[in-house]
Amino acid sequence: MSLKDVLSPFSAWKRTLEKPFTIKKPITEREGEDRYRGFHVNDIEKCIGCGTCEEICQNEAIDMVESYPITANKGDSGLRPQIDYGRCCWCALCVDVCPTGSLGMSNDYIWVTPNPDEWVFKPGIDEKEWKDDDKGYRRTEEAWLLDPEQEPMPVLEPEVRKNTFKEMAKGYQVTMALEEASRCLECGICIEACPTHMDIPEYIRAIRENRLEDGLKILYDTNPFSESCGRVCTARCQDVCVLGHNGEPIAIRWLKRYITDNTYEKRNEILGIGKPLPESDKKIVIIGGGPSGLTAAFYLRNYGYQITIYEKHDKLGGMLRYGIPEYRLPKEVLDREIKTILDTGVEVKYKVEVGKDVSLKELQETYDAVFISVGAQKGTEMPIEGMDTLGVLIGVDFLDRIAEGERPDLGEKVIVVGGGNTAMDVCRSSVRLGAKEVQVLYRRTEQEMPANDEEIEEAKEEGVKFEFLTSPVKISRKGDKLQVECIRMKLGEPDSSGRRRPVAIEGSNYVIEADTCVMAIGQKVDSEMAQQANIKTTRWGTFDIDPTTLQTNVKNVFAGGDCGFGPDDAIRAIADGKKAAYFINKFLTKKGEPLID
Amino acid sequence: MKSKELSETIEINQQTPTKTILNPWQPFWAEQKEFDLKSGKYLKIWHGPQHPGVTGNMALELTLQGDVVVDCKTHVGYLHRGFEKLMERRKFIQCFPIVCRICVPEPDYNEYLFAAAVEELAGIQVPERGQWIRTLVLEMIRLASLTMGLGGQAGAFGLVPVGQWGVAHRDFILDLFEELTGGRIYHMYIIPGGVRQDFPDDEFPHRVELVLQKLEKLILDIEKLMFNNAVFKARTKGLGKIPAEWVELFGITGTNARAAGVPIDVRKDNPYLVYEQLDFEMILGSASDVYERSLLRKEEILNSINLIRQIFKKMPNKGEVRIKLPNVLHWKVPAGETYVRAETSRGEMGYYMVTDGSEYPRRVHVRGASYTHAMALLEQLAVGVSIADVAGLMVSLQTCPPEIER
């Protein structure tokens, strides 16, 4: 032991003169760092209640709860996260996984309350001292745990597909499907958006787990047109997909197609079609063999009823056959899918037009129930001069002719009027028919176009030109060319649909020369048969039905699909068919009781 | 106490293993000693599980003769939270926030080792900058842990100012962690695939440097107060000697082994991350007592400071810090097994992971450095030690009960 060792420790005394390390008022003198993970904040306007935060939280600290004043809506579950800070470990995985980026954490350093109940609260809804825009941990691009990019669908090159009606999308390969399926967050927001409420997360899970047979069964639980929908559905599910908020939505439609593409050969076997069904002596007639009618037939047949379909054409499929061109939905696919439905034991009477060949009244009296699903087959004509000029066609009739196998010569330049999916089908079919120049006229702007973005994009790739804010006012013929006189429009006040109403600009008329002009501005319902059975119709010509049960004023007559609610997409028609099957069954089994509890 | 008896007991402590003792069916550390407690010669007391000298919750069942320990049994299980089992029911990403809780003073090693094991099994390559930041984080937390540990060591012998300085300076490092990771104690920063975020700004290395300078200044003071202190020397020199032969026998690693002159350091033996590109020497001692181990840890602090400076100099300025994982909610890791290890301030820590191709790890086993130090070894070292020195002895082994129990 040296003397130095005895004295040296006393040097520590010098520290008594130094400034202390501690600070007196930690809350005011020292703010939490920018990245500090304190209590949560939630931008409730951005949050859609998908529950991914709840899913990833390993402490089960997050519960999705109903939160006044938030209500459920399209693409919003109406729930908001409630966090239990007795469980939270402040790991911020919920923030890093949040698909909308609404969730964050404040840098509030110290907050304490003697009331234990206050430790469970809904950030963004319950008032707290910290604000949403305070500093604190927020999700950054580099820390985001999700993949915002969709697996691209292999398609034919624009130059190739321009010349053929061959199917454009080639379908996912196994690895692509697995990759895409693994992006799903299983939030289920899509289920509500789908008119027929397909259990999307569940069949995507089936893909992930390589249980395609189970996947097919799940599809057929709600949609017997899954194979067609996997190609042409308007995919409202994708519009609300939670991943679409900050990236590209899951390719739900392509995943559905993947299941059907890989199982169609064994479809009847997997679904057990052909096995004996419960037999009922009740008979049901379905008028119109489109998606809605066939769907109703499929489910009603599975309840055990005897089904007869009356079809005007010589083939089933309705608008799926006559309204959608081959390059989007090959007829072969449609045929095999309809065959599955018919294999359940459905009787079909082709080339019988109800209302002319047989009266509705008669059917209504002979059968136990009637489901009308005649669709909206009549194309709307524009109330302008020259609609009957040679070379002016109606969109649906045009597509009908192509579906029948005709390949009309349209000349060099084609003008398509309209902005919906039919207009897209018409313009893209025209390209395939050899038209050199195809121009779409639409009276609003691209933003307001009701057609799917994807369709618009693909049409552009194929060389279709778009002319917005313009509308034809007069069509005449000069020599072998059509003279389409148009007027420029501007957008005025929003109308009842929320879109801004187009207003003509006086004196802005101009003339476009063309060989053919196709009007694809909408369809109408032909409901003349209604009078025969005293069924009420609306002023738009659709059947007047109860929106929930689809029942008309005549008790055993139901109507749905385009003829019930006006022209819409296939999935809406399918949903109506399924709904009709449910309520017709209820109507027949519980005679006299109200259909809605 | 009669001095003859005491010398006998001390002899037990000093005995070194010979070939006969190495009989695995009758190891010397499993010998049961019988004491006639009714004779009044002995006193049995519990040291822990609640005791400031016990770093966590762990109990020593001591049999005393006078104030000298004649028998010691270690009892663990007070801090068992079942992490390994919890992980089997959690998706890989959900394990990430819980692994750090296996060790309070050095959580980042758990994060790193878990991530490294998953990455190895999933075949993920971490971007270069991510690897450098990981190394930085690991060295920073080693620094924090050692600084506090040194304070704890002094505190256990009554030198409380060093304890206070140590904790205060650790807080300066935690401030840096708060800036970088968003958390002070549990950082949850090293995520499978890399690290969560890059530096907050370009000035971050400068702020780290300021803290390093503070620490260097602190070490000078600690040398005067602790290592050149007659009382500390008197109490610690010769206390808790670990014979070099025991290192392999007991599975001793880290500073405890190096203080006995056995060169074991995972950073050198099995370089991980970017340690191969860093220039440093293994720090070896020879005396193998409490004083030597403390001294080595002080050297380790200086070494870490040096390493952090090197890291800032050598790391790439730009680049990705993490790669995107597949959707973590359905992330499946291919079937396989691996053992990854790293050098913590206490010794070798390792993760043994088995996966079966599902979304959950099949089995994770955590090898904490303290597991071997605090249980079997401490039972041997405590014999013959004064009751007043037991806490100091325990701290010198840097026991960390949470990592014993996982």
C-alpha cells in the first residue's frame, strides 16, 4: 500500500465544484427526441380501421373498437385502435406496419395519471395533452414494413395485342401468385366492398398455403362466376384495398384467376357437382341467363329446387358473353364456367323470349317463384340529329355482333362516344378490328371517367386517343365519310352523383371526320313484360323492387341485376343473383312470414 | 471462528481440478456439504432475491461460519419470463420487440443475434451501411453497460460516487440512443434485414464524439478514485480468483476468462459484422481476481471508445441501412438451424434457432454469458469469502439474472 493510493481517492472532491449532471425541470428543459417513441397519436381521418396494428402487436395491446363519431363506410371499418398502455411495449411495430401512415408516436416524455382507466385510450379520439402534429416517431419510407408494389401481370405487348382478340393477360405463375398473396394483410376491408362479399382474405390465404382446392370452394361459396370475375371484374375490392392508400392494392382479381386457372379441370370434382342434392318439388323459373340469373340458378339448385332458365339468345352468359370482348374474357372460359353451373341440373330453354313467346303472367302462375334477370340490353341513343346515319352504331349492339363472331369493317377512323367500360371495350375492339385511328369523346375529364383506370391505361397503350370535354351534337354524311359535329364543354356545379355537370360552351362547335361512330353512352332496361303480370316499374324502366329482398309488388316475382338496379357491372349482378336465391328460398320455405326479420 | 477451520474451508476454494475431479459422474462442484446447523456454529442466510448487490433477481443461499461463507447455493427462477417459449408462439417480426428484454443493460445484443439468426436461415444479406451501424450500436451499448458495470463494481465495495458517475455517464449514451433509435433502454432498432433507420442527421457522429470525450475524462477520475485506492485494492486483490483451468471446465467467457489469461473473444475468434475491418487487440490479464477483472473492464471501455471512433471513420457515408422483408405478417423462414454468437460485455452470448419453414420459430435457445458465470462458478468462488464481499464478487462476474432464465 503506497501513500499515493491513500491520497489519490480524495481527488474526487474536485467534482463537488462541478455543475451537476441532472437538470431541474426535465419536462420543460429537455424535450424528447424527434424519434422518441412515446404515447401514440392517430390521424383518425387517415386511419381506416384496417386493424393491421392490432394484428402485428405481439402484446395484444391494441384493440379495434367502435369510436364515436367514426362510422363504418366503404373502405373504412369504422373501428379505431384503442391502446392499453399496461401492455404496450413501445416497439412501434404498429407504426412501421401502418398501411395508411395514420399511426405515429408522440415525443411526450412524461405523462402520468392516477386513474388506471385512463391508461387505456383511443389515440386521436380521446383528448390528450400531446397533438397529432407534435414531434415523435413517425413511419418513414425506409422503415415501412410493407411492400407497396404489386406483382405485375404478364400481358401481351401492345403491338401484339392490337392485332388479335386473343386473351391479353397471361395469368400469374406460381411464384408470382405466392409473392402477391403474401402481400395481403387480411384486414377484410375488401369483403365489405365486394357486392357479393367474397371471402377474399381467406382465399388469398389458401393460395399462400397452396390449398387451391379449398380456395376454389371458398370462391364458389359466394360467386359461381369466379373464373370470369378473375378476368373482368371491376374489382371494387381493389379500390378500397388498404395497401392502395400508399401504394398499389393487392391484385385480388388476378389471384382469383390464379385459383380458377389451376383448378378448372377438376372443378366439378372439387365442388362435388353431380352429387345428389336435396330434392324439392318446388319449381322456379329464371328469366334471362346472364350472370345474375345463372348465379341464382346455381344457388337455388343447391337448395334443391327445380330450375328452368328462359334465355332469349341461343347461348347463356348475357352481358358476359355479348358485352365483353374475347380479349378480356375468352368464350371458352365462359363456356366451361357456365357448364359447371348447368351440371348441377339446371334446365334451359333457349331462344324463348318471355313477353313475346310466352307470357310472364303464365310463368308467374305455373311456377312457385320467378326471378327476372333480363339485364339492360338496349343501348341508349343520343338525342341528336343524325343518329340513324349509316355508320353510326350502338355500343352494346356492336359488341354483340363481335361476340357472335362478326368482324365488321370499320374503316380507317373510328369515333367512340362515352367514358364507361363499354366505351373502353368498344374502342379497344375497334383497334383490334383494324381501325387506324380510334378516338374516344367524353364530355367530362379523365378524372370523372367511370371506366376502370387500368382499362384507360391499356387503351392508351394500344394507341387510342382521348378527347375530353367534348360531346357530339350532330352527325351527317358527306361522301363516304361521317361528319361528327362536336361542341366543347366545361365543368359546372356537381350533380346528384357528385360529379361535376358538363356545360356546353356556346359557339365552340367543330367537326371531326370519321368512318364510323359508336355510341357507348349507357344501356336501358327493356321491361315491357312487366305489364303482363302487373309488376310495377320505375321511371327508368327498371323493375320496382325492394332493395333488400329484391321482391316486386307481385309476391312470388323477384328481379335483380341490371334490370333491378340499372346498368352496373357483372359482380353487382352476381351479388343480386345470390341475394335473390337466398330470399326466394326464404320466401318458399317460410310462406307468409316477412322476408326480413 | 477458529482460524484452523477457516483455513480448511479456504483450501476447498483453492483446490484446482485434477483428473480425478473431472469425472463427469462426480464433479467436484456437485458435492453436497453437510453442516450441523443446530450446533450454533453455522448460520444460513439468504442473499437475495431482493438485494442491491444482486444484479437482478437471484438468490444465494449462504451458509456462514462467523462472517465467512462456507457454502453457497445459487437459486434462480425469480425472473423467469419464458422468452424462449414466447417466441415459439410469435411470428418472426413479433419476436423482435421481445428479445431485447432478455437483458436490460445490453439489449441490443439480443436484437442483433436474433436478427442474425433469422437472416442466416432466411438467406438475407444486410446492406453494408446497416452492418456498420449495427456494429456501432453494439459498441455503444457495450460502453453503456461497462460504464454502469464499473460503477456497480465500485458501489458494491462502498465506493458510491463511481456508481453515480457511471449511471450518469451511461445516461449520456442513452441520450444518443434516444436520438438514434427512439428508445432509451430498449431500443428495438436492429431489425431482421438491417436497422430501422439511418442516423438522425449528419451531426450525430459529432455528438457521439462529445460523449466519448466525457467518458475518457471520467475514466481518469475513476482511475484515481477506484484503481489507485488503497481500500479497494485491499478488498479486491486476491478475491474471487478463477483458475485458468476452470475456464473451459465451467464454460467461462468474456472478461472473466481473459482476466485469467485465456484468450477468448468472439470478436477475434469468430469475427461477425465488420469487426474484421476494425483494428483492436484482445485485452488480456493474468491475476484473475476481482481487481484484475475491473481493470480489464476499464480497458474495454477505452477499447470501445477507440472502436466507435474507427467505425465513424471507416463506415460508408451513404447507402441502404436495411432491405425490405417480405410481408412480415406472413413471413416464412425456410427450415433449418443455426447458432450465432457475439461478444457482449459479459462474455459470449449466442442464439440457437431452429425453424421448420413456418411463420414461427420452432425453437430458440439463448445462451447468456451469465448462465455459466452466475450459477455453478459463483457457488465455488463464494466459499471462503467474507459475507461483505459476496456482492462485489457477484458483480465482478457481471451476472445478469434475466439472461440466465430467458
